[in-house]
Amino acid sequence: MASLRNADPALRNYFKENYIPQVCEALLCGVIITRPEDPLRYLEKMIMVIIENGLESLLWDMCIDPSLKPKMRRLSETYLEQLFGLHDQLMTPELMIKACTFYTGRLVKTHFCAWKEMAIPQVNEEEILAAKMERAIRHYNFSLQKSSFRQWCSYVERNREEIEDAVQEMQSIFHHHKLKSSLRKWKDQAKYVHQKREDDMILQHELELKKWKSKSELKITEETAEEPIYLKQSSSEVHLADDTTQCDISLLPERAIVQIFLYLSLREVITCGQVNHSWMSMTQTNLLWNAIDFSMVKSIITDKFVVSTLQRWRLNVLRLNFRGCVLRTKTLKSVKKAYDLCLLRTKRMLYTCVNINLGHCKNLQELNVSDCPTLTDDLMRHISEGCPGILYLNLSNTAITNRTMRLLPRHFHNLQNLSLAYCRKFTDKGLQYLNLGNGCHKLIYLDLSGCTQISVQGFRNIASSCTGIIYLTMNDMPTLTDNCVKALVEKCRSIASVVFIGSPHISDSAFDALSACSLRKIRFEGNKRITDASFKFIVRNYPNINHIYMADCKGITDSSLKSLAPLKQLTVLNLANCVRIGDTGLRQLVDGPSSTRIRELNLSNCVHLSDITLVKLSERCLNLNYLTLRNCEYLTNQGIEYIVNLSSLISLDLSGTVISDEGLIALSKHKKLKELSLSECGNITDAGIEAFCKNSLILEQLDVSYCPQLSENTVKALAIYCTGLTSLSLAGCPQFTDSAIEMLSARCHYLHILDICGCVLLTDQTLRDLQRGCKQLRILKMQYCRQISTEAAHRMASLLQQQEHSSEDPPLWFGYDWEGKPLTEHQSPTTPPVKEDASFLVEESSNPDENEEV
């Protein structure tokens, strides 16, 4: 049966009512898709499923396994309706919508075309073509105009840019010309101002020198004139003195007055107190008497004054200084007699002070009795009983024994600083006493320099008694060995600073032993056993070290500097006389992180250094303050120019180098140098010194010693431009005469230190000028000055703290004879007329009148 279209209607209804096509479709689809092995049993099973679910829920894919169901959309309710002929055609809503849409569109198109033919009249094709041509022509003309306009716009834009460039170039040329003109005017003005300043300085120098000479002549006239004339001239001198500005310091705040008087010595304070009642009251301020220094006036001071002073200020005194004694050679017939008398007076004064007054100074914290040969254990017993609060005690170079060492831990429970330098009468047993009683466990500073009697056992005693030592100084100890250091470090683990100058037997093993401490400062000198291995210990064990002083250690090479490169806190490095160091090592060092922190660098006698080192220093060490390049003979003027880039530099030592005037002119651009040393620089001249001084107005210290080519023009330049000089060395310069020192005295009133050794043309007039002009002069060296008499030197010595004088001929290595004439090769100096042999050294002189007592 192919179809039921022509079948009985009742049969067709039967099929529809009982869902026969749907059942057949479901079963047939299940068999086709599932393909079971036993179709009959499968059909039986599926019929039971259809019966259970009902015919109303029958779907065509009900008999298909869910995993095998096809993913396709059904077009009608059943595919078998056509098979059984239940419908005449296959028709779906989608097909009906599509057919209607197609039909409607076709109908609209047909009617629109018909309407168009009827509504739009017929036109002539020629007119249409003409209109099109006209539009084309208009479009072409518009395009042509548009292209021309664009080209014109481009031309105008280019022309505008060219005009703007030309205007900018003209403005630049005008601005450059204006700047050039302004710079030329500024340069001319600066040149004029600079020249005017120089002229003013020279004029001021000439006026002051003229005034100086007139006062000198007036003073000479006063000294030689009769008494009535003297009084008349004295009044005229007073008139000249009235020109100076008067200042009453009593009007200043009390704090300022105290600060001014603190700069004065004990003798000067006492002298000021004798001016008037106002000045007396100012000198009675308690703060002025916190520190009393008797060392400057020991040779003239009386026991009565010491007693009265200590009794009056016993509650205010915190620091006392009884260091040494003064040799007064003017009133004594011989040095031995002066020395014996000084010892007698010093001993008497010490006994008086100790037995009567020191016991009342309960607040005393610092006591210095160093260099007192009369100090005994009995005196120390009185001191220890009367002053238990002492924190700082200096017993260096005294005759104390183990008895004094026994007193220290019993009475000075708070002692922090102790100096036993060059005290050679105590033994290892005396050091053992430091652990008695409460002990010296608060001691943080210890100086044992020159105590060669101490053995390894003595250092063990120190370690047991003073475990908190931080600062340790042991100079001039040829008996110091590695075992001594190891014994000390066993218990003293807080050491942060060690100074071993003059200890030749210390080796790398000592650094290994010190690894238990956290060192921040190391200072060695003159040691040949220290090698590069020590620096490896430093980097590995002391990463925070900031001060390394390894002068004259011949075993140090560039490898040592390479080892120091990783340090980050290094600020001071002294490698003087380490002759094996070169540019390579310095370059590796400054490339490290510490280069920007280094403040002081000493490379004296490092003869292998060249300009490369200066280039690296100028690039990396921008905070360098002190630089020493003494005897670095490979440095040239080109290298000196790089020093100008070290803007923080204030002190420079170029002694023994080949620097010339060119280098000094380049160095003058720095303008911030305060200290400069040019000793033994044979290539510099007066012109170079003058050029440097013109731009170095703040210069304070200058050393041009052993430069015999320099003349008085050097001193003239210093007197004109560098009036703030405090230290000047002219030793070994034979061309200087009294006129040079006269110019210096007239202008440089702040001079403290002056070295004129070997200036053979100077006479007694020099000392008179210095005495009048340089009131602050403290140290004067005039060895080999034959024309300066011994009497004048003695008079000058009473005004100074230290003086050296001799009338001997200059040594051969000075290069000239007693008249200042250069020596030729194989020539010995000519023998001058015989003068009295006079050579003496005076230190810490302070009183112009031998018979005066305070």
C-alpha cells in the first residue's frame, strides 16, 4: 500500500485517531538508529514503553537512545503522513511565510514598474547627455580649482615656514649679538671691578705700609728722644691710635663676653681683670674658671695665687692642667740652673695644690699632670683621696710606680680616660692591680705608648681588668707582638679604635685576632710585616670601618686597594709612603661605593701615581676635603687642572711635584682652598704665586719652603691679597729681606705660625716688625738666621709659645751659603766672620718680663 489518499475515509480516520503513523515513525526511527541484534524483542520492548507513556506524549525519537539522538529540526509532525497519504502536500508555516513574501514583492515590483512607465514622461536622450556633460565639466573645473588651491596653500605654508625660520634666525642672531654685547660689557665691567679691587688692595697695602713705617719711625724717635720730647710724641701717637674704632665689650651679651674670654689664656684673663672694675667683673664669670691651665705660667706663677684660685673656684673647676714646666732662660745663667729651679718650683707648687686645694675640688673631672718629673706616688695618693670624681686622668711621662696603679681602681671608680704613655716604672703586676676593689671597669680610653716594659702577661691583666676599652693607643712599642694583641683581645671585645704607630713586629696575625672586635679606626705606621692579606681581613671583618691609616707600610700593593673597594663607610685613608701603589689600585678603590664618602686622602710618596689618578678623583670623590700628593713626581699641570672639579677641597699638598705657574693659574680657579703646600716645587715663580693669590682671598695656610727662586714679590702678593693667613712657611728661601717681613707684619695680623729658617738676610728688624704687627704669633722658627742676634731672639721668645733659633750656617742641602749665594757642585760654603755660638729652643713661653709674677 503506497498511499491511503484514495482509501476509505473511515480507515484514514482510524489511523489518525490511534496515532498509527506516529507509532510506526517512532519504532522505525528507533530500529534505524539503534540497529539492535534482535529487532523483534526490541520492537516488543519499545511498544511496552509507548503503552506506559501514552500515545499523547509520543515523539518520533522516543525509541532512540539519548546518546544517539540526531540533532536536527523537524519540519512537520511526522514524516509518515506523506507515506500514508494523510495530507495532500507538505506545507509548513515557514514555507507559507516565504511564499507570501515572494509573492508580495513580485506583485509590488510589477505594479511599480507599470506606474513608473505611466507617470514619468518620456525625455530626450540628447538632453540627458548634455546635462551629464555639463555636470562633468563643472566637476572637472571644480577639481582643477581645488588642485590649484591646494598647491597655492602648500606654497603659502612653505613660504610662511621659511619666513618664520628666517625671523627666528634673525632673532637668534640678534639675541646672540645682544648676549655677546652684554657679555663683553659684563666682562669689561668685571675686569674693571677686578682691576679696581686689585688697585684698591695695592693702594690700601701701600697706605698701611706707609702708616706702618711712619709709626715705626715715630717709635724709634720716642725710644731715642729725651723725656719731655717723649711725652709730646707719645701724645701724637695717641692721636694716631684714636683713629681706630673703639668698642666697649661690656655692652655685649654675657654669652658673647664669655665666649671672647674663653679664647684667652690664664695669664691673659688675669691681665684683662686688671684693666678696670668693669673688666674685673667680666673675668669673674663662673664659666671662665671651669678649666684652668697652669701649664702656660708655671715658671712665673706663685703658690699663693694657685692656692687662692683653687680655693675660690673649687666648686666650679672641672678641668685642671699642670702639664710640664716653663724654662725661663733670660734670668738664669744656664739651662741646667733654669731646669733645676723649674723643678723646684713645680714640685713646691704641686705639693701645695695637692695637699691644700685639690681636696676641695670635689667636682674635678679632668686632671693633667703629664710631664711632671716631681709627681710621686704620695702626691697621687692625696689626689685620689680628694678628687674621686675624675673622669680623665693624664699621667704620661711621669715617675709613677705600682703604688699609683693600686690607687686607681680603689678611688677613681668612674675613670673613663687614662694615659700612662712613657711611664716605665710600673710593671705587669701594677696592671694587675687595676682589677682590685671596684676596678677600672668603666675605662674606655687607654694610652700605653712607650711602655715597653709591659709583657704578654701585662696585656692579659689589662684584658681582665678593663673589658670595656673602646679606644686603644700603643705608639712607640717595639716590644709589641701579635701575642700581646691576642692576649688583649681575648676579653676586650669592644675595641673600636687601635693606634699602633712604631710597632714593627705587628703582622697580619694581629688583624686576624682583632676580627673579634668591631673596629672603626686602624692606624699603623712604619710596619713592613703588614701585607695585602691584612686588608682582606679588614673588608671581611670590619665592614663599617671609616678610618684607615697605613703609612709607610711597604708591603701594601694595588691588591690592597682592590680589597678596600667594597667598603661603604670609609672617610679617611692614609697610604703615605706606600710606594708600591699605582693608578690601577686607586681606580679600583674610587670605583667602589665609598668614593663619595671619602673626606681625607693622603698619597704622599706614592711615586707611581700619575694624572690618571687625578682624573678619577675628580670624577668620583666629589666630597673630598683634604688631599695630599707630596712627591708624586709624575703629576703634571694637565692633571692639576682636574683638581678644580673637587669643589669641596679645602686643603691640598703638592710639595715635591713638577707643578709650574701654569698649574697654579689653573688651581686659582678653585677659589675655596684654605691650605696649600708647595714645598720644594722648583718650577713655580713669583708670577704663579701672585696669580694664585689674586683668586684665593680666603687662604689661611701656605708652605713655599725650599723654593729658593722666590723673591719678595711672593710676600708682597700674600700681604696684598691673603691678609687672613694664619700659618706661613718661608724656610729655605734666601732672597727674603726685612722689607718682606715688614710688609707681612703690616697686613697679616692673624699670623700664628711663621717659619723663616734659612732666610739668611733677615735681621733683628724682622723681630721688631713681627712683635708690632703680628700680635697673635705663637710659633716662630728661625734656624740658620745668622744675622738675627741672640739677644733679640731672647726678647722675642718671651712673647711666644714656641721658638727655635740658631746662628749656624745653613746646611749644604739648602743649596746656598750664609750670604744666600747658590752653591756650585763640589763647593763648600764660605766661612763667614765668626759670631758667638747661640742656638736654643724655647717652648711655651708666655711672659715678657722675667721678674713679673701673677
